[in-house]
Amino acid sequence: MKKAGVKVQPTDIFKYLTVVEERLGDNPYLAGEKLGILDLSLYGVTHTFSSKPAHGFFQDMLDKSEKFSKWWMRMYEAVGVVN
């Protein structure tokens, strides 16, 4: 995947899912019980992956991490579509 002159490999992104999972722990959001700036920032970036042509890659992210998937759906319900 290449955008804005930066080549990103899926394996580069997948290793960061572990960081997100650790940060979430048992909390619904990255900062704890309340939605915060970290959540909004990560959601904005990951939302771009949810549309074509990167949808298959995004689905792999959701499938790889249940915590990320639940967090992302929670964010989608709270924030909606990012334009």
C-alpha cells in the first residue's frame, strides 16, 4: 500500500495492533472509560482504511484483533463516518 509517497506494509500496521490492545486493556477507550483525543486520532486514521481499495486490509485488522474490532465499532457508533 502506498499513499503520499510512503510505502506501508500490512505487517508494519499489524504490529501496532498489539500496542493498541495493550493500551485498551479492559477499557472501552484508549484513555480509559471516556472517549478522548487518542481515540479520535486513531479512529480518523483507521477510518480511511475502511473504504475501498483498502477494505480487505482493514478487514484483516478487524479479524486479527477482537479488542481493536470492538473499539472500532464503538468509535463508529459514537463518531460515525469521517469525511
